[in-house]
Amino acid sequence: YVYKNHIRMSLVTSVYNCNGAVVTMISGHEVPGGIRQLAAIEYVRGLINANPAVNEIVYAGPNTGLAQVAIAIAANTNGITASVFVPSSYPPQPLSELAREYGADLMLQKDLSAYSLEDLQDMAKKYVRGRGDRYLLPFGLKDPLFIELLTGAIRDNLPEEFQSGGISGSISDSRIWVPCGSATLLKALAVVWPSAHFM
């Protein structure tokens, strides 16, 4: 496994001047599992505390998503197994390989064309059914508790000027571009910046 004590768990902020307009970029590109990783460890810890029999978390998603990496790191850090249902590919998708490096058991489905995301999720549901030691995570980690934890983690990782009356609350005409991410991330960002316009 990748040495887990050296996992970056903070956002990177950069400021650019673009023809007189100030553009602030907040990025999770240095966090191996993306921005959702900021809350995934605590979320999985809470699931384990609420369900002591659970020793394996299960997820189904695309082989190109960062959630599989965040989930692998969260499981590894909490001392349990992560089983991830993803389509296989050749060559292997780098993010699936990274999830494997962090300890995930990849439940690879061989024929990509034969399996939709819904099929993968059905397979994961069958894998979990009747097993109190397995817990199926929602797609994209779309869970109100996770979104609450992610909202707090984003706020905690913002530079101080963003936390004290800056973009975090006061400006109503800000535009926030989210070039990649998930509906879960957007929900958390909308809580952090409720008056901003998301693009």
C-alpha cells in the first residue's frame, strides 16, 4: 500500500490577475482522492461506529472517478476493507490502480460494454445483501451526513480571508466554476457559498 501517513489532506489556493479581474482558484488536485476525501475518512469512521459489525465498505462507480480512491483511503485509514465495483479496461485506468494501491479490492467487471452504472450498482447491492459486515455506500457519496461533513471540511480548509466575511458569505455576484466534480461536491459548495452562481 502507499504509505498512508503522507496523504495530503488540504486544498491549494492560487490567485491570478486576468486582465484586471481577480480569479481565485481553490483546488483539490494534490489530494489523492479529490475534495471528497477531506470528509471520507470521518464519514467511514462514523459508519463503523454506528454499525460495529461492518468491516467492509462497498462502492460501485466508474473506473475514472476519484470516489474510488477516496473510499480506498478512508477504508485503509479506518482499518477495514473497501470493495469497489468498476468496469475493467485495458490498459487499466490510473484511478482504479491508485485505489488498488491504497488497498481497495477491485471487483472488475470484464466486459465494459455489457455493464451500465446501474448494473454495477445492482451487483454491489447483491454482494452486500444479507451481510451485516458489509456496507454499501451511496453513489457519489450522496448522503446528507457526508455532505454536512464535506461542507465543514471545505470551510476548515479555506484560507482565513475566505472564512471571515470574504467569499464564504458576503458576495452575491460571485461566479464559481466547477470544471470537474460531482453533484455531492456541488451541494456542499452551495452551502459554503449560498449566494454564488455556479457554472
